[in-house]
Amino acid sequence: MLTDSDEVVLKKRIIDISEGVSVTDKEYYELLKKLVLEYSESFPTEGKVKSLEYIVDFIFLFIEEMHRDRHFHNEMLVYFCRETIQELLLLKRWQKSEGIAFRLLTHLALTSTYTDGKDRIITEFDNWVSVSHLVIEEESKNGVEWNDLGRYYFFRLSNMYIHDLLFMPAIEFWNKLLDRFGDFKLDEVVKTKLSEYLDFIEESNAGKPSVIAERFERLHHFTHRLDCEEYNNRLTEGILRYKNL
């Protein structure tokens, strides 16, 4: 079993993996893979998953500074994330696996170009959806209500409204969830946050009515089936008003 001091040593070894040695990018990641294998054998219960989780955190932390061959670094990030997700699923750590899948998707969506990264983004979206189905199924078995899960995925998916590549797949997944589990009521706190976000869209795009209309229209795709009449009315009225300006 990994102790707290073992984990401290593990983190330091990841940080210092190539200290004092000149290595290529490929050799660097090979060293990380060997470290995972070593900890898998030394600590059969937690060694593999812990080493993978720390490596993923480390890569996410420093990948923005890895200016050489960004494509290769992204490939390695995808590799280690998928290995971690698979290990977490085997250990039935549903929320952690979904969190890493979504974190990877977000990173690729924000850093990849449509030309070079389109297929990769869609692939990781599909992987996140697959993990999410497992999470929803298992969390439901554990007594988590759809109201709570629905709100969680509402925010996950509605945040994709502004990404041209993810918008339609997000809408399709959202509608499938609503078809299966039904709608749910948004509490006052969520409604207030949504209204404040509409204020932000209007203020940050002042003088750009077509942009506001488009963003309102996209958001309405996520909310029109939910029990939030006042919010939906504001969206539909805003869409008409800004389209006519």
C-alpha cells in the first residue's frame, strides 16, 4: 500500500524524471511509462493508478510550456489520460474518470485547431460520452438523483455552446439524456447564475447584436426542454430582438 511518504517520493520522481540527463521528448515519456510499470509492480493495489494520476496532473501543468512538437505532447497526454481513465473505471472511481476525460476534452478543444485537431477532439468527446454513460448508470445505482446528475451535465454540455465543433454533438447527447431520464427543475441559484451569464453575453458583445442573437439561440437549445420558463422567455425574446437590430 502506498503511504503518504511514498506518494511524496513518487511526485518528486516524476518531476525529476530526466534530471541531469539529456533526453529526447520520446525518451522522456518512455521514462514515465517505465515509472508506471515500476510502481504497478511495487504497489499492486494503488501503484499504477496513483502514478498515472500524478503524471497526468504533471503533464497538464506543464504542457503549455512544451513548445517543441506540441502534437507529440498532446498524443502523450491522450495516452496517459486514457490509461488513467481505464484504471479508474476498473477501480469504480466513476467521477474521477469522468473528470479526467472532460479535462482532456477541454484541453484539446481549447488548444487544437479545427484543421489539425478536429478528429481528435471528436474522438475524445465520444470517449467522454462513453465514460459519462457509465458514471450516470453507476451513480444512479448508488442513489444519486437525476436532478443532481442532470444539473451537473447541463453545465458540462451547455458550456460547449460556443465551440463550433462540439456544439451539435453536445446538443445530441443532451437531448438523448433528456429523452431517457426526463427534464428537471433548475433551482433559484442556478437560474440566477444563468441570468447573470446572459447579462455577461450582452455586456461583452455590446454593439454586436448578431453575435448575441446567435449565442442566445445556441443556449436555448440546451434549456428549452427544462423547467425554467422565465429564462427561456428571456432567451426567445432576446433572439428576436437582437436579430432585428
